[in-house]
Amino acid sequence: MQSNFSITNVETAAVVKGRLLEALESWNAIFPEKRAARILLKPNFNSNFNALTGNTTDLRLLAGVIEFLQAKGYSDITIGEGTNSGFVREGISVIHRLRADRLAAAYGVKIVDLNTWPETVKVALEGGAVVEVADLLVTSDFIINMPKLKTHYEVGMSVCMKNLMGTCRGRENKKKIHGNLGYNIVHLNQVIKPNLHIVDGLFAMEGNGPSRGTPVNFGKIIIGTNPYQVDYLCARLVGFPPGEVKPVAAAIKLGHITPEEARSWDAIPIAAYQCTFKKPKVSPLVAFVINPRFQKHLIKIRYAPVISQICSSDLVKSMFYKLGISQEWIQNDEASLSFRAKDVDCGTCAKCEEYCPLGIERAAILDGGGDRCIGSLYCCSVCPKDAFVLSGHSGFYSQQINLYGEIIRRIA
């Protein structure tokens, strides 16, 4: 397989970090020589649904990359993400809800919200619009993009290119991108150029993603340096014609993917890794709303002062969610949970330990996690015997349990 692209099979949860570290060693030559280099990790924290739903970047991968970098002597590591507009509008920190802030603290690295980053650079979009992007994406010495492999009802798939949406500062800039989403995503990628892309295909998502699809235990880590190539090949991996993925199609039309490159990527033998994912299906109403010819006008109407107030009501938000216009039903209620296992015989099962981002030992997890526990609740989510008892206030987390609890236990 070509040296600027690799696929790693992850057979079980127990080998996730080991397989990741082995894969990264083969890319060792591209990392900075100076150990004081400023390194930025850009995950996908699109929602407060954790990685096991197929929605967000797996904290096990994030932890594994940090461990790899720290073992090499790198000390200036920052995690940066700017979650989607709905959570910004509600004043909700997805970074906190996913416990990524606690993960960062456990490893002694920085974590920042790109929605509030003070310094920006400007990126020209289709039609003369300009968007502001956190300047960390151009001033860092080395950038690792860590997207989630998932379907997307607006553009077909969300992988490397789409993940840069989270670099746009705040709601106003994110709205501008939607004026012509496929092309504007490509324009972002012409200015923001991560050095390495590590795609989380462990628990991917099929169907009506990015937040309402179905999780798939795909068991893949995809790594590459060219976002166009990685997205093109990820489309092939899940059985999507690359030209039907809007950012890929836009990159082809804009000449960033040449016919010769497309032919060479089509010839890469990946059949052994392929799995056919269900494509997004949208209603005629949703198709109208996301059509680039109308979307930019609808966005202006949606965010007009009076209309915006009406659309923020619970009744209208409920209606938009049921119609499929909105991907999230955002819960404002925070969660405060602790856990402890019932008195059960686990036998040889160690899934709770294998899925823990910090690799806490099973005995400690069964007893509530101990001092190192960050509260990701991956352990409780995957237990095949549903042996953990949650105590406290479930808040927003109850939505994940209701929507995905059963399927996660089944496929983990």
C-alpha cells in the first residue's frame, strides 16, 4: 500500500492502543525533530454522544496519540476543538461532557475551545464570503487531525476534510460554511493543512449521521497525510462512490484531485478492509433545506432576531428534530454520575478495562474507577452483563442510554 496511506485492523478492544502505537511508528519520520515543537490535536467532538455511538473521536485513540508523543519527548501538546453551533448556542461545553478536559488533565496536556480562541486567520469561501478560523491551525508546528469516520446527511460522509469545520470560531463563522458546504470545506482545507490525519474507524457510523445514525464496530484506524486521498479511500472502504461525497466531488471539480490521482487511488487494493455502510436517507423537506441554492437564504431567515427566538423554543426544536431538519435534540441538563458494579462473576471478561481510555484495571473499575477515573463511562456502556449501577443525576447522558445503550452492548 502507498506510503502516505495506511489501514490498521483492530481485532479487539484490548489491542487498540498497541495497534495505534505500531501504526504511528511507521510514520515516525514525519514528526518534528524539535521536541519543543507545538503540537495540536484536532479531534471530532461534534456532540455529547461519546465515541461508542459512532459520533465522536474515541478517547482511547486520543490518549494513545498523547502517550506516543510524550514517549518521544514532546511536551507542548494541545487538544483543540470547536463543537457545533447548537451546543455553542446553548452555552454547553461538549469538551467537558465527553470528559476530554479530564483526559487532558490526566496527561498534563492543554485543551482549548476553538470557538472562543481569540486570534484568527481568514479563509475565503464561495461567493466572496470570509470565515474566521482559530489561528492555532496555522501557527502550530505540527497538527494531527483526528476525525471520526461517519456518514453525514448533508455531504454524504464526514472524515478528514469535514472535520476542519470545528476550527471555525463560533456560530457566525460556522453558519457561513453552510452557504455551500462541500466547496467551502475544500476551501478550509486549502488554508488549514494538518501534517497527519488519524481517522477513528473503531466505532464508525452509518445511516443518517453525523448524530442520528447507527454505530458500527468497524475496527479500523486509517492514517494518511493527504486529506483528499484519505477521504477518497474512506469512501471506498464503506462502499460509497467517492464522487457522491460532496467535499470529494468539490475537490475534483476544483482540480485538487486530478483524474490521474483518482485512477491511482481506485487501484489501491483495499477489498480486504471494505464493509458496505448504509447511506444517509433524507426526506424531500430536508433535501430542500440542505440544498446549497436555498440553504444560505434559509440560514439568514433562521437566524433573524425574531425567527431565531421562535426557533429556540422547545416546541420548534422538537418539531425540527422529528422532521430530521435538526440532527440533535440538545439537552441542557448536565449529568453528575458515579458508578459501581453489582456483585457479579465477570469470568474472563475484561471489556471494562479494555475500553477504558486510561486503561484502569478491572478491579478498580468494578469498585467505581478510583482516583484516575475520568468518568467517560465507556466501561458501563460496554459491559455485556449490564452490571454497573449508575448513581446521581443522569441529565443529558440518559439520551445516549435510551438511543444507543442496547446496541453498544451488543456490538462492543
